[in-house]
Amino acid sequence: MIHSPYVRKPASVQTVMLTVLLGLVPGVAAYVWQIGAGILVNLAIAGISALAAEGLILRLRNRPIRPAVTDLSALVTAALVVLCIPPIVPWWLTTLAVFIAIVAGKHLYGGLGQNPFNPAMVAYCTMIIAYPSLMSQWPAAGMLDFDTQLKLILGGARELDAITGATALDTLRTGLRAGTATVESVLQHDNFGFFGGRGWEWIAGAYLLGGLFLLMRGVITWHMPTAFIVALAVVSGIFWLSHPAQFASPAFHLASGGAMLAAFFIVTDPVSGATTPLGKLIFAAGVALIAYLIRVFGAFPDGIAFAVLLMNMCVPLIDMKTQPRVFGHREGPSR
Amino acid sequence: MITKLFNFHGGVKPDPHKAESADAPIRPAPLPPMLVVPLRQNARSQAHCIVEVGDKVLKGQRVGDAEGMLGTAVHAPTSGTVREVTEHPMAHPSGLSTHCVLIEPDGRDEWVERTPLDYLKAPRAHALAFLRDAGIVGMGGAAFPSHIKLGKGSGIDTLIINGGECEPWITCDDRLMRERAEGIMAGARILFDLIGAKRVVVGIEDNKPEAIDAMRTASAGLEVPAEVVAVPSLYPAGGEKQLIRVLTGIEIPHGKLGSEYGVQCFNVGTALAVHRAINFGEPLISRIVTLTGNVARPANYEVLIGTPVEALLPLAEPRPDTDRFILGGPMMGFALPDLRVPILKGSNCVIAASPALFPSPQPELPCIRCGACARACPADLQPFELYWYARSRNFGKAQEYNLFDCIECGCCAFVCPSHIPLVDYYRFAKSEIWARERDLMASDKARERFEFRNFRQEREKEEKAARLAAKAAETKAKLATREPAEDNLAAVPSTEAEDPKKALIAAALARAKAQKAVVAPRNIDIDTLSPEQQAEIEAIDARRKSSANAPEAPGKAPADSSPPAQVPATESDEATRQ
């Protein structure tokens, strides 16, 4: 650089991405412990697919391949895609999802830093619309051993009912929809643990741990996770308090599905999220609110991905309207 | 009493690198072979040169008079001879030249007569003019004239003395506070009186404990309420607006002076310069400069203003792998384009840079909107938004996002994980906007000029019409009085004379007729010719006739009375000529 500053903090995109990957380690470890090592196979498939997709599209776009592949952003996307979709989907579905995330979600908009939508969520939404049944097969904790998982991942025949069930969220909703059950009775089902899905609540706790690590390292700020968790707790709490028999508790909602993963790793995606302090609060709270509505009243197993995409669309407006007060200005810029 | 310190948003903690030179006491730098004293000390004004080549000048003698609202005087830093008044490269990123007085020192260092000022007895305006003529400007870097900052002498609650020195590597103010604390506080006392403040607060970053101790001791002897406050070491805590914020909680907006908010801030070096000027009559002719970085002997020197950087550098012995020299700190300074540039009143540090100390940055990656820059920005801006707008040349939007509140401190670029040279983008956008405003001003001027031209032409047309009308009326009046007497000339009926235009035409016709009457008869009246004229005409006619070999004379020609002998002569003349 010809001009000041002549000193730089030793920071890089690579370090940021590596920190995010490290933050995912507790969650993945808990995943392996509770659900099985199949997730590692999926991660490997997704990682290779992501690098291949990135290299291929950069070549097509005539862009330098090495800096983009080594910045680790593709691996973060791959890991998030895998952690969002069921752990026993066939390999081609993982690969397809990752290609959609990298090629359609990221590079068609211009690559790193240019995508208006969260690439992992774009992939998830595409997949759940294209393959609703495959995307709905979530094994409960301890249900499948590694061999079975591997067989399923590699494309083995699927005897669906015998091996997989719906998620806790699904079970709850279908149970309640039947009209005969209350929350209390549904929660007696095998699928449920202390707060949420059996086994999944541990994974949620591990995500929280990893998220705190990201906070500590300054990769994310407190705004988004706090706003997301508080908003989800408040909205589910209001419904729960008004009709406890019909609506699950905030603890259930926070421990179920991708809530914790979303709070620390999904809504915090800087590229597609809001950037001002107030904007971050609005953005994350909006995601939580929409996700709750889709979870409880919608038709999909979890609504976070759609909520994120919907809020992604609002980001330019949110950012524009929440510009912080500039030093010496009495109030925020008037726009 | 300051009981509570405030925070400013953001800030960064670069490696301070103060230890290298902080323990090197201030030493006078030797006289250079030539001093280059720039008449322009800041971007806003240039002093008016009052010496000529060959003049002998004494140390402290004025060589340039303050000119303009923001002007200050310029002085000879030592005694010697004016060798040249010329353009010389300046300590500015552009390396452009400005007008300088080149003085060759005579080595005697002989002072001009110094007269201190009893500023408490002198009128306030006199004291301010005294400071202006002593060349006192802010020594923290911007070189803003101090007498302007002293304002109207009322409405200031807090006088802040800035000993922040937050930029890495620089230790000149640290040394100054350690060694000359009493002088600084004496200067603070003068500023306190001149500005009419109620208290003095000295803000020093807490990584300079020796300076804080020395200043505390010195401030104890002051008869005015003074306090030395240690502020957290966080770049840019030494920035004027940031220090004011930390100490008082007041935020001074962009483009405003502290005096509008009841607070004013002076650098410690400026305070000392004020003390030397008022109490000893010494104008500002030297300052402390830190020489550090990739050098064998980091040091702090008292350097005469105008000393070329290349004359200073050998004192610190730069190492062989030094690839450039940075004037100022690494966060806001700039690489010197030319080492012949002189030290100015705001030049605080020269850093020898090497690839090892200041490695070239990694390649620029796309912005991932991580917001690290926004968290580091002391002006609460959203630097990445400014970057997008500057990059896409959307300058209007950049201004809307308060581009001009950016103080170019470099915090954003310091933290950027994508290694984007953010400050460069802002400098680019700012200069583009300035250029556009200049263009706009120029076109405004052109438009005004054009409109005035149209207006002028219109006005002249009207004036001409008025003049003609007045003349016509005059003529009409004249005709009306003349008509009975000269009815032979006015060949128009009297009813038509009422129309001024017709009267005018009639008058013109009459004038023409009269003129014709005077001139025409003289040309055709043959009867009134004198006999000599008649003879001459006849001679000419005869010549014409014979030369045309006309056998017959025209009937109306007068009788041929010319001697025939002349004709052959004329013919032979013609023949010889042919």
C-alpha cells in the first residue's frame, strides 16, 4: 500500500472463516455423539463438493481460483448446508445442495461478499421444495448405527418408516393437528427429550457453546444471537402462556430444530444480514418471528430457512433506515 | 474535577512501538548547510515574503508577513543569508513545490532583538496579533493558526492541553512533557487567560506515566484550576475531537471548532511555543522531531523549522534495508516523495520503514460486510458502506453517509480482514467531490459571466434607445423653434413635424440638401474660375487630346491655345518610355 495506514492488524477472511469452522466443532462433536458419525461423511462429501463447485465456477467466471478457494468461505457454506439438512440424505442430495449454495446462491450474484441471500439457506429451501420426503427424514438419537447411516448416505434402499421418524417439531405439529392430543401428551412420545427432540437438545447446547466462542473471538456481535433468542422466546412464550395445551414452551422451541445453529451461525452471516447495530436486532428478531410462525402454522418441518431468506430481502431497507448516529451529529442522518 | 471519563466509539490498539525512542532525551539537531523555510505553512494561507536574495537575517527575524485570515508569520530559524526565494518540494504526499526562502546559516546563531509581551496588560487583540506574528500554529499536525482558535475570549469553559500522542512510534510530545513540563504549563496558563477558560485539563494517554508525573508536578504550581488526566491508550485518543469527547463528553461535529461548544484544545508543543513567544519573545522556529523505525539510533531532536529531512536522517543512522521514510505516524502519516523536503511546524516524526517493519499488505479480497470497520470507526461511520459508494463512484450517496465526517484515522483499514485500503477510497471520493465542486463553481462563474453579458448588452441597447429618443426630442424642439425662420429649408408641412421620427428624417434631408447646395456648385461652376485655373485646365485638356491622338477636339472643349511644340516632345517621351 502506498498510503497510510502502514500497519495492519493480522486479520484475514481466512482467519474469520477458520474461526467459524472451529466454532462448529462442538456442535459437530455432539452430533456425532448423539446421532452418529454419518455426519462426518456428509461433511466430507459437502466439503469436496464445495471446493469443486467453487473451482469450477471461478474457472467459468475467469477469476483467480486460489485466493477464493483458500479463503475457506466455501467450506463454511458446505458445513452449514450439511448441518441444516438431515444427516442421512443420499450423497447426491448433499452434493446438489452444496452446488446450489455455491453456484446459485453465491457466484451467480458475483461471488464472495456479493450475495444478497444466505447461500446455505438458498440450498436448504431449494432442497426441501424439490425433495420434501428425503428432507424430512430425521433420525432420532441412537436410532441408526453408523453402518446403516453410511449405507443410506451412499444411496442404499430406504425403508423409511422403520428407520426414520419426523423431527420433534413435526411430531408436535402433526400430533396437535390431529386435534385429539395436547402438548403434554405429544411430548410423551419417544422423540422427545427434556426440552426438545431427544439428543438434538444436546447438539443445540453445543452450538450455543461454539457460538459463545465466536462471540469471544469477536467474529460475531451479541446483537443477532440475543435478538433471535429473545424474540423466539417472547413470541413462543406469548402463545404458550395463552394456550399451554396447544403451544409448546419457549424452551422447546429454543432447543428444537435449527434454533441455536441459526442464532449463532446462520442469521449472523455478515454478507447477507443487516449490518447496523439496530438493524441486526431487527433482522434477527424478524427471522425468529417468521420462523416461529412457519414452524407452528406452516407446512415445513422448520421455518428458519424461509425466514432468513425473507429477512435477507429486507436488509437494504433495514440498513438504510437504521444508520447509527455519526460522531457529533445530534441525531441520526435524516433519510 | 474530571471524575468520569467518556468513551468514543471504536478505536484500535496498534503495537505502540514507543519504547524505541521514548527514552532518548531531546537533543538539538546540528545546523544544516541550508534551511528551506516555506512561506506556506498550511493549506489555507501563504505568508508574504519580506526579504530579498542576499539579505542578512538574524535568528527569529521575520521573513514572511501573515497574510489572509488564517495567515501567520514566518521567521528565519537561525542567522544567515537569504540565498534564494524559490519553489521547493514540500512535505506533502503530492511532493509538489511551494514558495520557500532558502537561508544559508552563518553559524553564529545570532538572535534578533526579542521583546516579550505583558499579555495581561496588553489589549487582547494585540496579544493575538503578537501570537500571529510569532508564527504560532498548532503543532499536533494540522498547523492551524492558534490565534484563530483563541477566538473571542469568552464562552470557553474547558481548555484542553493535548498530550495524547496516540500514533505508534511517535514520542516527541512524550519527551517534551517529561523535559519541559513547566514551560508547557506556563503556556497553558497564557492560553487559559487569553481564552477566558474556567479550567485547564491536560489529557495524556496512560502509556506515558513519566510524562503524566512531570505534568502533574508542573500543574501543581499553576495558580489556575488545572488537572492532568490519564486517558486510556486507544488510538485515536489523541485526536482533538476524540480527546475532547473522552475528557468532557462533548462531541464536536465535522467542520466546527471546539469554541462553539465551550471547549478548546491545544497541543502540548503549541502551549510551549506560546510560552516562549509571550514570555521570551521567541517566535516559533523549532520543534521536536522523533527519528525512529528501522534506524540504529532512535532519537528525539529539537529541529529548526526548514531543516531538510535528508540532513536529519544521518543522525539516526537508518539501516541499509530501509526502503522509504514516513513522515508522521504509521496510521496517518505518508511516505516522503522527496527527502529534500523541510521539517514543518506540524512535522512530528520521521520513521524509517523497511519491508520487515511495515510489510506490504496482502492482496485485497472482496468486502464481506463483517462490520469490523464499523466497530473500529471513532466517527461512528459505516466504513464499508462508504467503501461501496466510493468504489461505485456514487459520491452523492457517500456524502449522504457522511463521508466528510471521516477523519482518515485509518482504524477501518487497520482492522479490515479483506485488506481493503479503505482510507484510500475515502480520499479518492473526497478529492473527486472537491474537484466536482470546483468545476461547479467554475461553471457557476461562467454562467454568471454569461448572464451578466446578456444583461449588459440589454442595458446598452436600452441606453442607446433612450439616448436616441432624447436626441429626437431635442431635434423636434429645435425644429419647432426654427420652423418659422427657415421654412425654405424645412421642406415638410408643419403637421408632420409633430412626429419626431419624421421630423428627424426631414431634418436630416434638409441637412443633406443644405450640404449639397454648399458643395455641388463649387465643382461645376466654370464661370467663377480664376484665369490660372482656366489655363491649367486647358493645358491638361490639350495633353489628353494629343496623347489620345484624337483628330478632332471635342466640341465643347475650349479653344486650343496651347503651344503645338509641346506635343512631339510628349510623343517622343512616350516613345522612349515604350
